[in-house]
Amino acid sequence: MNIAICDINRESGEFILSKVKKIEPDCNVFVFAKGFEFINCKREWDVVFLDIEMDEVDGFTIAKILKQQQKRCIFSFVATHSHLAIDGYDYQPFRYILKDAPDEVIERKVRETINEYHFRNSRLKISYKGVQKIISVAEISSIEIMGHCLKISCGDELVLWNKSLQDIEKILEKYDFVRCHRSFMVSLKHIKKFASKLIELDNGKKVPVGRSYQKKAETTYLQFLTSNQQ
């Protein structure tokens, strides 16, 4: 995993570096103080943390290049001034990280950026009646217990898996999935509407919310929405 940190301020760059190494200790991290140095580094990037206020080549210009040349790359803007976030919306960064934010907020957003990379690139190897298949975690909208197996809604496809929901619940929670019923688990990223007893997904499917799961599911979803608005 290749991660780049572009920050004009050495202290700020080293602080982001410490958070990255804490969260993803085995990754390759490269720190740049100038935008042109980053552009001239011919490397494929998985995650990039971009200071908007770089010298010569600013973060917006670098973001534009990344979106054109490295479409799989996940990047988050780092900024000293919050008003710059408004100018950056068109570049669709994953997160905005303010340098003067509390340490725990910065660490959370660094973690969320790295987790998004894993989410988009994670695959599940499933099997049913001897047939094996690999599916993308990002395309899964819901998982339902059906008899002695699981029925997975994956894009426009329904896939069966010889597995229990309990076995994969902990694995999927880190990818923003939540158990909302004894028989259902849903992706928070695919929720269109959350009512007290029913969840509507972006594919039109409606999933029940069990009474004993309602409080945790609602809290988890609200936390997810809050994180994605910051």
C-alpha cells in the first residue's frame, strides 16, 4: 500500500505521518513538501493526504491530476483554513482535515480515509455447493439469512454463501455494515432512508429493523452520516 503526504509544513506532515503509521504500520509512506516533487514522483498511489496551500503547485491542481491519471486513488484534503473546503468541493475529496482540529478528530479522519481504500478494494471469496466466487465488498448492499446459508445482494446480482451471519459480522463492521435484524445486515453506504422499523436501500429493497437491534443500528448510522458530513 503506497501512501503520500503532501504538506508544506514539516511539523504538520510529520504529525499526519505518525497517524498513518499508527493505523497502517506496514504501508509505504512518502512525504513531500512541494507539489512539483510529488507530481514528478512516478508512482501509483493508493491514498494521498493533500495540503491545499502548497507552494508552486497547490493541492487543487494535484487533486485534478490524480482524478485524471489515478482514478483508484483515495485522497483527502488537509487545510489550515476551513473556508478553503468550499473551494474544494468540485474535486470530491474523501475527507477534509483541518490542521487545528483536535488530535482525535484528525486521527479518525486519517483512519476513515485509509479504511475507504480497503473498502473499495476488499473482496470476499465465497462458495456455495462447491462453486466459488469472488465479490466486491463495496457492491454489497445487504446480506440476509436464508435457511442454512446467506443471500447476498451484490449490485444487480443475488449470491448464495455457505456461511453464518455471525461468522462475518465482525469482518464487515469495519467496512460500515451494521446488523439491523436477526436475519439481516446492511451496508451503511447503501442506505437511502432509515425509518424506525424499516430501512430502504438505494436499490429499492426494504429491510426490516428488529426491536433489539434498532438502537445500535440507528446510532451507528447517525455516526456514519456525521462522519461523512465533516
